[in-house]
Amino acid sequence: MRESVLLALIHIFAIVSTINPAGITSRGKKILRSYLRRYLNRELEEEYFALFENNLEFYSNELKSVDKAELADEDSLISFQITNICRQIKKGLFLEERMIVFLQLIEFAFEDALLSEQEQTIIEIVARTFNISKKEFDNASAFMIGRTFDEITPDCVLLIESDNPEYSGAGIYKNYDKWRHIRIKGFRGHLVILHVESTGTLLLTYDGPLGLYIKGRDIIECRPYLLERGVNIKGQGIEPIYYSKIYKKFVSRKFPEKVVFEGHDIEYIFKNSDNGVRKMNFRIESGNLIGIMGGSGVGKTTMLNLLHGKIKPTTGNLYINGYDIYSESEEIKGLIGYVPQDDMLIEELTVWQNLYFNARLCFGDYTEEQLNSTVEKVLTDLDLYEIKDLQVGDLLNKKVSGGQRKRLNIGLELMREPVVLFIDEPTSGLSSFDSEKVMNLIKNQALIGKLVFTIIHQPSSDILKMFDRLWILDKGGYMIYDSDPVEALVYFKTETSQANAAESECPSCGNIKTDNILDIIEVKVIDNAGYPGKERQVSPEEWYEKYRKKMMTVIDGQPEKISVTPSNFRVPSKSDQIRTFIKRNVIRKFADTQYMTINLLEAPFLALILAFISKFSENGTYLFSANKNYPVFLFMSIIVALFIGLTVSAEEIFRDRKISEREKFLDLSRSSYLLSKITFLFVLSAIQSLSFVIVADAILEVRGMLFQQWLILFSTACFGNLVGLNISAGMRTAVSIYILIPLILVPQLLLGGAMIKFDDLHKSLTRKIYVPVIGDIMATRWAYEAISVEQFKSNKFQKPFFNYDMEISQNDWFASFLIPTLRVKVNECMVAGKNPDYREYIEDNFIKINYHFRELSEISGIKPGDWFNSMNYSKFNDIIGDDAKLYLDSLKVVLRLKSKDISLKRDSLYTLKTEKTGYEEFVRTRERDYNESLADIVLSRLTTNKIYETDTRLIQKADPVFMKPGSKYGRAHFFAPYKMLGNLKIGTMAFNVAAIWIMTLLLFVALYYNVLKRFILFLEKQQLPFWRKFGRDLLQI
């Protein structure tokens, strides 16, 4: 009993005792001592009796000192005192405690089986002052004073009697048929229980021959007793009468619907391990709170994951109202709730916002007013309304207390009203006060008809008594106990033949030493030297066998299907989910000012550093055209965009993993969640890319390329976003994420086309015709080529001349390099003749000659003569060779003429622009827009070898930016001016940006299906011998 309740009683008892003018009699003192002895040990009994005597003396003196003329009579004085005392003490008493004080007052006043008119008046004053209703006043008076049970409201009475009709109370009590009943084999007499509805208080009185006892004390016939939570009634020859069974008789009729959760032969064993959860059966109905208890590593969390459907049992089935939770999950959608041990809160949001966004995702058909009303109700119910505007904060920067965080976590799940709720370690890390507050919240869910499972670690006595049923697991996942929590200690003491086996609670304080339960289970065998050994006295397998024989539920056949009323839970449409996710994410990000500040300033700051360092000037005068570092800057810009896009998203999903675990039960759209993340990241990347380009272009004085550069960098950043999201979804730890980032960036650096030429890669990776496949899968390759080619061909100076220059370059290369090389090949064929030693070499030459003769014929429009059909080893001779050389000479003349004609057109345009703007302005335009170092790279000016010979043809290595691609399937050499898809010509920038977005789309598909995580899990399951040996060697170090 709480000290505040006891002190209140002592005050009121003292006033009641002053009614007798002669003072309290020896009989009264004996009654009071008897009463105190029922709740206190000897030392406290003396202390509170002395306090009673002091109060009695005080009130007696006060009564004598008051001028009776001031009051109508003595009764008025007593009424005045009682009213004042009650008004003072009720401020510190909860409603339940007020009811207990009132009931104990009746018991004390009626202890001598007499109730004077003054005592009746005092009882009425106390009831009125404590706001006790007339119904409950009458019920309590009838139960405790007159024992006139038929006058009590029938719904508030439970009769416990024998299952033998011979001992029935049907003929004794008029309202017998209207009462609730529990019939017990071997019971004799009648045990009447009164339920006080407003507080849930239970009172009992027994009339019969059996020796019953509670809390180790005998129940005296016809005397009322307060039945405290978790206290069981015992007696010889009968099964214990559990508090939970009694209480549920009163509240079960109020349950909205019946829910039955069943497990049929369920078992789960980890792969390549003996651990898991061993075979078990159970059948539990709504309105129960089940605690799962056990030492560390026994499988409690595995059990919880098994029950709520996260993992599927190796064997057996789980049913809710007859529906299999796996094969018939649609029928029970929204009925299961799960609260993990770790926080599910969004740290950057306030308490209100956490609940509000959860409500929006749970009730798709609610109006804004209904959502706000729901959130306010939950805040009020959880006693969190006063802190609703506080930011939740993280574990290192707590804005709300641990107990408040736990209640908020539970409230997120309670909001949608699941009928079966699973809670993992709700009291971990909390003070005893907060633990009890959280457990009261959970217990209330069971009292309104929910079925609640919770893992509990080292519960206090009061918390243990809250459970209706206790499961205890032992090492190896063996279930060893499934019954009433208070009886657990008795069971294990009995099974180990301990002397005080029947004693479950401390006789003086009524507490259960919960630690003793696990101590008994794991007690070790004593060796010869008197020390505890390694072996246990009772192994887990032995405890499991006892459970299987004595406690395991027997399941017969398939469960009956019981319809379940759909909850208010309605999943919003995918578009509404996207809006909610985006709004939640935006508020969350802007609440983290450090995150937003760094991400918004990072890009312009890096642009400032890169551009400043790259701004080369000769003789103190900066000219864009003379900036040798500009190509390096372009490539580093690509790397920066990729890096920023990757790092900003690398923890996005990882940070939400706990929230996502809970939201799985909401059956939300994964695509909506991912699209909301991607939308925010893409908008942020767009802003970052734009700020980078603006700052860099301003410093380096780049003109007219803002949109093109922004689009390329933005596309690269978006690719990085998707790479980061994939990593974030696939990795288990933040360390793994940041270890993986260099493994992604380094290949992008090496194979981007800037640091190592593709022609210079290992011979197994490149054929020097097109960009190798390993390069084509790198986003940096597409981005760097796009930004370089676009900068070269679309700048203000080069753009008007680009097509002319491309045609001139092509014709010059054909005339200056290809045709002379082909002529050499023809001469080699003529010299070799029919010599068989050179046949293979000559046949290779013919393959190349024929390929390029057709190509040149198509370009020039000049077809070769009939001699062309003899360009092979068997038919070739010197005459045909001379014809071939003449044909090449004519082609060279034609191509030179074409080149000269195009040069004249280019020169005329050059003259026209010079005349229009003036020569000096034209030169300035070149200096401002045309970068020589970039031109050196895209034109390969530093390359001496202008032609490369393969097995089948001769490859141009001069002026790649002017060279037409040789494939109609999108493949091309590096720095190609455009790409071909069939006969469709697509500019390099458009094609490359499209390629980046296609790769981004593929990454989204991989993200949606969680490919990286699946791949990692697959590798882990392979148990490769090398890794097993490595692990063993590591443990031996």
C-alpha cells in the first residue's frame, strides 16, 4: 500500500476514533493493530500506530479547544474536520487511491460489526468529498457492511463456486443468474467478488469451509479483502484462482471483438545452427498481456519476430482468428502492430509532427480536422500534450525524457489500433517510475481488449504482476514456462524441490523476487570442492520436457475462422503517400539546420576552391582560352557532382531503417517512399549543381554554357543519389557505407576518360575502336565526354564553324592518312604476290582494303571498277594492284577538292563574322569562349599516331571530336561529336545525358527490389571455405 494512502487512512481513523468521548478503547486499538498488521511488518506497525496516537491526541485536543457555540453541535465539528482533512488529502491521491481509502474506512468503521450513526455520517462525507458515485457507494456499503449481495448492481458481482451443482449458490442468491461465475473443481463455499468499475478495484469476501489464503495470509470468513493486481487466491485441493482470470470476467464483455491468436507446432531454427525457437503450441485470446522473459541470447527477440511475421517459422503455422498470417495476410491486414526496442521516432520532428505524419499514413480517408483530433487524443492519453511542440532529438541530444520517448514510440503504433500488439523491451533503460508508467499504458491496451506481447527483462514485482501470462525461454530457444507470472517462482521452486516452494511472495511486503526465477533455472551443479561447476542442475532440454508434459497447449485440428471487424486503418493512395513522405522529409531536413547549411554551401564552396585553383593566368593576365587547367576542372566538376550526390544520399534509407521496420505493418508503398526520397534529393542536387556552375563560371569567366553544364552535373549528381540510396538500403552499418564509397569513386575516377586514356588500358579491356564496355558503365565517362564535347562544339566561337571543321578534318584524314596507308597495303600485296609464306598477312590486308574501299566509295560517290571483285588472294595481280592505286589517287584528289571547297565556305563565314564584329572583337570572342587546352584533348593534338590498325580495319586517332562514329548501335569512340541509333543522329550531350538517366533508372529498379542487399545476403549464405578458415584463424590471433 502506498504511503500516501496509509497516511490518509491514519488521519481519518483518528477522527473516527474521536467520536467516542471516552477515547479509543482497548478493543479499538486491537482492531487498528490487527488492521495495520495485515499490511505492514512489525516495525512499521509500531511506527504507524504511534502516528495514529499522535493524530488522535491532536484531533481530540482540537475538538476540546473549539468553542462549541460557534458550531451547531459536535457532529458539525466532526463533519467540518473530516471535510477539511479529505479536501487536503485528496489532492495527493489518485482516483484509485481515494477509492481504497474509502473502502478501508468502511472496513475499519465496521471492524467491530457495529456502525454508529456518526460513523455512517463520516463515511458519507468522505464519499461525497472524494467524488464517489452513489452507485459505487451503495455497492460498497452493501458488500462490506450488510453483506446484502443481492442489492449490488449485478454486473459488478462475480461468484466463484464449485463446479458441482450440489454446492451451487443458485438457491441462496436472488440475482444468481445475473452474476458472472467461475466454477472450480473441488471448491467449497462461495467467494464473492465486487468490481468497482471507476477504478478497476476488486474486493472479495469468502464464506465456506476451505482454508483459502492470499499473499501467504489466511482469508478469514465473511471479512472483506482488497484483491490487489497480480495477487492470486490459493487453497488446498484447488487450482490457484488467478487475478487475471477474475478481472477479465468483468472487462471481457466490453471488448469490441474477440481475437484468438494461435500457434500450431511452430518452430524456427537458424541455418547452420542449433539455435532458434523450439516447437511450441499456444492459444491466447484478446485482453491478455503476455510477457516473454529469459536470459540474454535465449531467443526472445527471435520469438517476437516469429510471432509478428517478420520471419517465417521453419515448421508450423500462426493464426489470427483462424487466418494464417502468411498465406492469408490480406484478411488480417492492419491487425498486427510492432514496437521495436530501438527508437522509431524521427529525431528532427516534434512530438506532434511524429504523430501527425504517422496519422496521415494510417488514415487515408481522414480529413485534416480528424487527423488533428486523433493526434490530440493520443497526446492526451499518453500524457504528452505539454511537450507536443518539443523536438524529439536523438539519444545523445535528448529533448524529451526516456519514458516520454517510449510512450511516444508506443503511441505511434497504438494510433491505428492494432488488435495484436508486439513490443520489444518497453522498459529498457528507464527508471522504475517510468517503467511502471509505460507498463501501465501497455496494460491498459490489454484491458480494452487488445492482445499484447512484450519482451521484459528483469521486471520489478509490480510490473510482473501486471502480466496475465508469462512465457519463459531458456538457452537454445526452449520454452520452459507458460502460465501465471506470480506462480512462476512457485513452479520452479517445486520442480527443484526447494523447502519454501509454496511461497511466491515476501510475507511482509508482498513483493516477488523476480531475479530468483532465472537464478533457479540456471543454478549450477556444485563440484567436490564446493564451487559451482559449468554444468547446470537442470538443462534447458529437461526444463522443456517438463513444460511439454505439464503446460504445452494441446491443439486439435484447424482453428475456426472468426470474422474480424476492419479497423479504421486505411492506407492512403500512392500519390497521397508520396506527398506525405515528401512533406515529412522536407520538414525533417529543414529542422536540421546543420544538414541544410552544409549541403547548400558545400557545392558553391567546392566550386570556389576548384575554380580558384584552376584559374591559370600567364603574365598576370587571365584569358579563358589560355587556361591550361580547364579540362582538369571539367573532370573534377564531374567528380564533385558525383561525390556530393552520393554522400548526401548515402545514409538516407539507412537512417530510416527502424522507422521502415515499423511502417512495414502499415503496408505502405515502397515505391512511394523511394520516390519521395528521390524527389527531395533531385531537387537538392539541382540546387547544388546550379550553385556550383554559377560560382565556377563566374570565377573562370565561362560564358553561354550555364544550362548545358548544369544539366550534365545535375544528371551526374542524380546518378550519385541513386548509387547512395542503393548503398544505404543494402548496408547494415554506417561504417560499411563509407568503406564502400571509395570502391565506387575510384573506378569512376580511373575510367572516366581523363586520368587514363581508354586506348592505354590493359589490352584485355579495350580494342581501341570504341570506348570499352568497362568505360561505358561509368557515369563519369558519359558526363566528362558530354561536358567536354559540348563546351568545344557549342561555345560561341566554335559553334558556327564546327560542321565545316568536321568535314574538313574528315576529308583531310582520309586524304593524308587513310589513303596513303591503303596504298602501302596494296603495294605489300603486289610485292608478296602468291608467296604462301605471306598468305595470312596478305589476306588480312585485303580485309582492310576492301572495308575501306567500300567506305570511301560511299563517301566520295566514286565507285571502283570491275577489278574490285578481284581484290582477294586468289585473283589479285599487279594489273589489279595498279588499278587500285589509280583509284586511290583519284579518291585523294576528290577528297582534297571537297576539303578545299568546304574550307572556302568556312573562310567566307569567317570573313563575314570578322567584318560584322570587327577583327579585334572576333579575336576576343575566341579568347573568351574557346579553350586551347580542351581543344588539344578533344582533337588529340598531342598524339603522334594518327591511325591505328586492327585485325579488320584502320582506326582514326586524329581529331576524335570531328570523327564520325562507326556504329549504328550507340557505341562510339571517346569525344565523338554525335552518336548513331540506326539512321538517327543524336548529339553527344543529349545521348550521354540520356545514357546517365538510363543507368539512374536501372539503379532505381535495383533499389526497389533491394538487389544489393539480396546479393550480400546471398554471399553470406554461401559460407565459402576461405571465409570460414579466415574467421577461425582470426579468432586464434
